[in-house]
Amino acid sequence: MRVEVFTFLVAGAICVGGALGVVLFRNPVHNALSLVATLFGVAVLFIAQEAYFLAAIQVIVYAGAIVILFLFVIMLLGVDRAEALESDPFHLRRTITILGGAVLLVGSVAILLAAGQRATGRESVTAPLDGGASDVERLGRAIFTDYVFAFEITALLLTVAVVGAVVLTRRSVGAPIDLEEFPDGTAYDIWLEDHPGSELEVPDAEDELDREDDPADPDGLGDPVEPEADEAEPAVVEPVGSESETTEAAR
Amino acid sequence: MFTFGDSWYLVLAAIIFAIGAVGLIVRRNPLVMFMCVELMLNAVNLTFVAFGNLLNDVGGQTVVFFVLVVAAAEVVVGLAIIVAIMRRRADANADDLSLLRG
């Protein structure tokens, strides 16, 4: 029992200290590292409650993947730029929030202590936690029987998240970019400098409007291809392979 | 009241949750706000595991498993949104992002 109390106190102190660090540090990198401390503390508390599999997953997914993702984004934006995102919150809002947080904390702790060691609800009959098997086996049995539909929805969710992340962060061809951040322009611009005279046609709204009013091209279909020019002047006609190459370079 | 038990875990989770909630509202840096959301999710996870122990039910740990997956997906999409916004506006903190305000 004394070992349990000692473990709880040490891990709990790490958790609370890390949580305070996330809120109080100014530098986003320090925030992320404090978050790691909290996540490790929670993993230790999982082990103390015999949730070994969840503790491993906690370390691998949270500390190993999520926090690294945070650090990637901080480094991508630049630490100075990420730090400059902070505005001074209004003092009134800060005061009210801290008061509200204190009320939330005191209220929930009071309720918990008043309830003592009891919990509403009934002990499980069909899926007991101490059913004799290891926790991985019990968890796997629950996920692949009772929760199998939720598990499959989870797979769909992850796919949607990956596709969404790609769509959100991808820049379409011809979209404006921040020239202060990338003084050389896009990869397509750099490629164009090395390959002059092979511009990729980028359709944009103004161009479309011009075409509709163009008397020489009443259908708005763009320049008609002259069939006789095909073999006679290969230098004028752009080779087919070059366009797909251009598209790849622009992305 | 002061003997060691599962309610200690619940109290600790309440403390972490309150810190995360306050941080979410006080800080204006979208990255730090996301970290505060992660704190709150972890506090809830701790509560689920503690209740699973208290009621001798594997359901608590199962829910934590799903919360972990959803948290990972949420962080991926959220950080992608932040990167997409930062590409267009250099100094966008959470107060400036009011385009969708009704």
C-alpha cells in the first residue's frame, strides 16, 4: 500500500506540474515538453491501475506521435513565429476564467470526496476486469466483439483524418504563397527558371471571363489547335510528357 | 476520506481537467490551446480507467482506447488547419480568427 501511495504522489506531482507548465510557459516548445511530462505521469498512473496496454499505447501514441506532431508544426512555423501568436488576453476574461476554473475544481473535488470510495453503477458481470486473463486479452476481446462496429468506424475516421490533413495543407497550382517566407517562389517557379518557355497554363477566373468576351473565340474554348502545324513544327507544340512533368514539379 | 483509494485518481483527474480548461480559455496561441485540449482528454482518460477499476469493468479501458484514436485524428486535422491558416496570415492568434463568427 505504501508503494502505491508513493507512486501515486510522485506521478501525480509530475502530472500537475506538467499541466501547469503547459498553461504557464510562454515558449511553445516548453509547453510541448511539459505536455510530455504530464503524459508520462498519466502512463505511470495507468500502470498503477494495471492498465498495462493502455500505458504502452499512451507512451507510443501520445508522447511518440502527437507531441512530435506538435513539435513538427512548431518548428515548421518557426519558434519565434509560434510564440508571437500569443496576444495579451483581456484581464477581465483571465480573472473570470481563473475564478470559474477554481469553482469547477473545488466543486468536483468536493463531490468526489463527499462520495468517498463509492461509485454509482453496478459491477460488471459479463466483462469483468479481473477475469483471469491479461488486460490485453480482455481489451482485445471487448474491442473485437462488443465494440467491433465502433472499431471499424474508427478505421474510417482515421482515413478521413489523413485525407483531410493532406487536402488542407496541400497548395493548389497557381495559388499565391507568402513571398517573405519563400523568396524563391514555389517549386514550380524555380523549375520554370531552369526550363524557360514551358509555362503550364493555369486557368483562373479572370482568364475564363476574358475568353467569353473574346470575339475571335466565341465558344470560349481557348485557342483552337491547328491540325497542320502538328508535325511540321514540333518546336512550337509542347510535348505531351512535359505537361505532366510540370504538374508534378508544381506540386 | 484520507485513506488511499480510487477516488484519489478521480481528484487528480479533476485537477488536471481544471488546469486544462483554464488554459484553453486563457491562452490565445492555437497550438497551446490544442495542448490544453489534450490535457483535458488525458484527465478524462484517467477518470475512465479509475472508474473501470472501481466497477471492475473492462468498458472503461475500452473507451480510453477509442478516445486515444479520436484524439490522434483530432490533432492531425487541427494542426493541418493551423498550418493552412499560418500559410496565409503570419500573425493569426485565436482572437483574430473570426471569419466564421455569425
